[in-house]
Amino acid sequence: MRKLLLALALTVLGCQPAERVVKVGLLIPTNASGDIATYSKQVKDGIYLAAKQRNFRVNKHRVEFVLPEKYDGDPADAPAALEELKKKGAKIVIGPITSGEALAIKDAVNRLKLPTIVPTATANGITKGTDWIWRICVTNKHMAVASAYMGQSFLGVKEAVVLEKKGDTYSQEIGDYFQKWADRHGLKVVNVVSLGNEGEIPAKVKDILSSFTVPLESTAVLAPFYYDVAAKVIRTLRDSGYTGYILGADGWDVPDLVKAVGKPAGENYYVTHFNPYDPLSSEFAEAYKNEYNEEASSFAALGYDAFLVVADIVSRARATLTPDDIKTAAASIDVRGVTGNIELSDETRDPETKSVVMMRFSDIGFQFVRRLAISPTL
């Protein structure tokens, strides 16, 4: 009798269906250095934290991550890295990190029909010309409109000077849409100053300051650069006696900005995706710090939200998880993330109703101010 029961047990176990596995590709550099390595690690850590909290499962599927073997984040190599993920069985991809990479993979995404969720690349045109890319972070246009609205509605700015850097898509896109919104809403842009490089900043100060016709306390200078150039702009303007506001975007969101600027820093404000002291994000920020013993960044938070979006898509897609199954499910993304509610436009596949974080940077460092629910509609 005992042998019969054992045989029956083995038969039952042998008939158990194989566990369903969904492979999620991570188009994240595995062989990068410098800043891109830091940003990539933060995105990956955010993704893994979100997956761990779900026990690496989405409904009846076990999640398995696949990554490219030797990828350093060079946009020229991004299409091949994406194809490698497809060959490894990825049904859906999170990545890449930078706008250059995201723009470089469009043809490959279309050819492979590989649904791709972009977490952190902000250039305006990333989702154009493809039906297979969805983006969860706000765009340069979105940040530009939010910066202009913040300056006028919360800071009382009457006149602004816009700084741009030649050949820098990031500053040019933000500067352009800042001006467009300002022109339509009564915020006067009195000058647009173009910089060839950061070494030209001191020579441009007189041009900037002479542009204003109202008291400096009612003015702003938009400096939409990454933190190193932004620090030089802020320091030069403050040393030249400028007392108005200096405004920026997510490129400022780096702790090193505080040391690079020094004191007095003056009153500066910027918009970004996330802050650990935002009540919307506090639970995630605590969990991230407990897991990795460091403060969460916007990159980590957007990685976390990217996995939430993938989990939402997989849970609603047909069990066959064909590219078209996933594409159909992705058409109705509506996820409450730690960087804001992620509801994507049917037309652009960008989160056009998503809120942004308003931050203050002064002599006491960074301070969370509030969330701004701003649509980039002009």
C-alpha cells in the first residue's frame, strides 16, 4: 500500500504544469563607467526592489530578468543590445537610460516589435515614429512648461532670460518650450542667451543683467543644464550681484550641486521627477534606503515605477504574451507610481498628465516644496 501511495504521489507531481516564466529585458549597460554606470545601477536597483516586493512574480508568471552581456551605453551599440535581449527571450524591455540610446533604438524596436518601456530618457521625440515605445518619465517639453508655470504662478516672476547651450538638445528643448509657454501666458522672455561652452558664462553676465526692465526680485534666469554647468552659471550670477531667481530642471537633481555652487547660493528652484521627502514617495524611499543603505534618486524611483508599469501590462495581457498582446495591454496603462500617476496619452504614449516635483535649492541645500500637476499643453 505504501508503495502504491508513493507511486501515485510521484505521478501527481509529474503532471504539474511547468511554471510560467516571463522574461523582462533590461536595456541597461553592464559594462559602463562614470556617470552612466551610476545612473544605470540606480535604475536597476529600483527595478529589482519593485520585483523583490512582488516576490519576482506577476500573477501566475515568475519574472526573470535578462541583460546584454557587454554593453556600455553607447547609442551606436544600443540596437544590437536590444536584439540580444530579444534572442534571450525578452517579451518586454525596460530601458534604455539616456535619450541618445532611446533615439537610436527606434528602427530596431520597430523591426523586432519588442515592447519597450523607457524610464528616464526625457528628449521630446523618443516616442515618435514608433508604436512600440512607451515612456514613463516626463519630457523636456513637460519640464519646460512646469518651470515657466512655477516661475510665474508661485514665484511671481515677470521677466525671464533663457540660457541655452549650442549643440545641447536638452537645454535647447527646455528653453524653446519655456519661451512658447511664456509667450502665451504673459511671462515676458526678455532675452535668449546662447553659450558655446561654460567658459563663456562670465562674458555673458552683462548681457543677462542688462536685459531686465523690472526689479531683479521679479526676474528669473532659466539655466536648463546638467548640474556641473548649472553650478557655474549660479555661482557666476550670484558673484555678479544677481538677486533674482535661477530656474532649472532635472539635470540639477544631483547632490554634488550643493558643493559645486557654494555660498551664497541665493534662491533657486527646479522641477524634477521625485524627491524622497515627497509624501507620495516616502514609503518607497524608506524601503530603498533599507535595501541599499543609500538615498533613492529619481533614477531609482523611475526604475521602480517602470517595473510597476511592466507588471501592470503583463497582468492584463493575454496569457500568450505575444507582442500584440502586450501592445494592446500597454494602450491602457494607468499606474499609481512613486513619481506620480502614470497614465499615458493614446497619441504620444507619454505621461502628459503626470505631476512633477518642485524643489528649492538655497544655502540650506535642497528642499521639497510641492508637487505640480502640470500638463505640457501649450
